[in-house]
Amino acid sequence: MSPIDWQQTYHVGIIVPDLDAAMQELESSLGLSWPTPQHRLRTFRGLAGRFQAELRFVYSRQGPPHLELIEAVPGTPWENAGGIHHVGIWVDELESAATRLIEAGAPIEVTYDTPTLQSFTYHQMGGGLRVELVDRARQAGIEAWLREP
């Protein structure tokens, strides 16, 4: 099984207490610009079982690496604001890449609650790094969103 390709890292995610305020601050201080934030209610499964969460998030247009801002959601993996939350890496085969990290001792922390792995997985690595594996099949859609006016 081939290793995860670190050079395919395309975003760094942080949790923020207020998405709109963080977007404004980073726009004025770093010159970042943003597409319309996404707002989604989804069912997830993770180490603590099934749960629903309403997520608000956005990627910077500038990148890669893009900066992903996610508004904090108490009681979920997205609850603690501050610092780097995760790095997102494109993978061509989500199932095999996730299996590789599981076998290396990094179980799936959270993913969509579907019968097979779809779109993404979060893995908590030893040493504190959280990695989000993202199915490359989503790349065109994400890039189109970032080009929206």
C-alpha cells in the first residue's frame, strides 16, 4: 500500500468561534477573499458513535494551501476554537488511504454516516496532528465553488 502523499495537502483547517467575524478579520489583515460559506446539516459517525451536526465553513480563494474556517460546534470534533485543527490531503482512493492510517494506529475520528466511506475521513495522528483525507472526486466541485463570485 503506498503512503499518503503529503504534497497533496491543499488546505489547513481551523475552528473559529464566529465564522463571519473571522472572515472579515482575515480579509482585512491578510487580504484573503471568500466564496459564499457552506451551511450543511449532516449525520456523521465517529469514535463516539452517530451524531448530527450543523456545519458552517468556507475556504479562502487563495491557495493552495487554502485556509478553511469552520464555525465551532459544541459537542463535536469541531468544538475547540483556536490553532490548527487539521490538514486536508487529496487522495485518489479514500478507502485504501484511510485503511493505511488505521493500520498505522490512527482510527477514523469522524466521517459521514454512510455504508461505505465517502468524501472524507478525519484521523487523529500520534503527536496531535489531525489529518483529513479528502476524496479527489470532490476536487472539481470545490474548485468551482472557490471560483464563484
